[in-house]
Amino acid sequence: MKSRNTLDSFNYALQGIVEAVKRERNLKIHLIAEVIVLLLCFIFKVTVMEFIIILIISAMVITAELINTSIEAVIDLVCGERYNPLAKLAKDVAAGAVFITAITASIVGLFIFYDEFDNILQKKDEVIGFLPTELAVISLGIVFILTILFKIKRGRTSSLFSGGFPSGHSAIAFAAATIVLFLAANTAVILLGYLLAFMVAQSRCEGKIHTLYEVIAGGIFGVLCVIVLYQLFIF
């Protein structure tokens, strides 16, 4: 009976995680980010100690988000639709805890991966040489036009950049960040470019203009378009 209770507790814990992922958009974003970070660990072959640090920090972010979700659920259960300043304070503090852990994780990741990105950029200059800035403007224009054509094909003929699949703002933002990746030789500038792109995508989700799926699709579309164009015209 004891082993069965232990197994039940394990199943309940997994069920709680699954339900939290279904309900919370931010938790989905964190999980996607964690997958990308883990892939970078294998690509860059980080040390065992660096990998352990990344695992601990990643677990802290996910745990904080899960605790935040549980606090919000309890407060909604107790207060319902009634406004309570203490309930608001509890939610804000819990969200602040998530924010602090996410920022800390970002800083740790930046310190661990910065040198690797910088080495790639130095080698990039030796291999591909000069990249014309004119192609940057052309690439953004092509991404813009393709996004509109894709939305029209899916039957969206009005408010082309106010919702729908894919997110046009995310496509252009990530296309611009990828252009900076090709043109700039400064790792900090490139990271800032992608940070701004992520902020644009996040704002589209927070404003409930796009779903997470539409934002991710737009970002991937913008990145792939620029990579293909630069491969065709430069390499």
C-alpha cells in the first residue's frame, strides 16, 4: 500500500505539471527556452560544472513558475471575482519571484555562452567576408511581403498585422535580429537584437493579439527567410 501511495503522489505531481503547462503561456515559453539552452549546451560542449549550474538555474525558473501558478489558483479559489488588495499583492510578489529567477538565469547563461558566441562571430568574419547592407533592406521587404501573402492565402484580408497566423511583428523582429547576426561582429549587439525580438513577440502574446503558436511560427519564419536569402546571395 505504501508503494502505491508513493506512485500515486508521483502521478499527481506529473499531472500538476501537465495542467500548469496547459494553462500558463509563460510556462510554455520558459520550457521552450530551456530546451534551446540544453541544445546549446550540447552544441558548445560546456563543462560538467557549467552544465550542472545551467540545470540548477533552469529548475529554479520552472519551479518558481509552478509555485506562482499554484498561488494564483489558490487566490482565485478563495477570492473569486472579488478584488482584494492582499490577493493582488500576493500575485504580484509571486510574479516578481519568477521575474528575478528568469533574469538571474539569463545572466548566468550569458556568462556561460558569451565566449562561444564571440568565437563563432570571429570565425564568421574570416569565412564569409563582407555582407552588403543592401541585402538587409531587401530581406526585410521580402519577409514583409511573404508574410502578407501567406495571411491572404489563409483567408485573412483585413488587419493583416493585427492577429492571425503567423505573427507579422515577430517575423520582422526576428528577421531583423538575424540580419544583425550576419552584419555585426559584436556579440553583445547581436544578443540585444534577439532580446528586442523576444520582447516584441512577448508583447504580442501579452496583448492577446497572437497565440504563442503564431508568435513562434512568425519568429521561425523570419529567421529562416533571412538565412535562406543570405545563403543564396552571399555564399
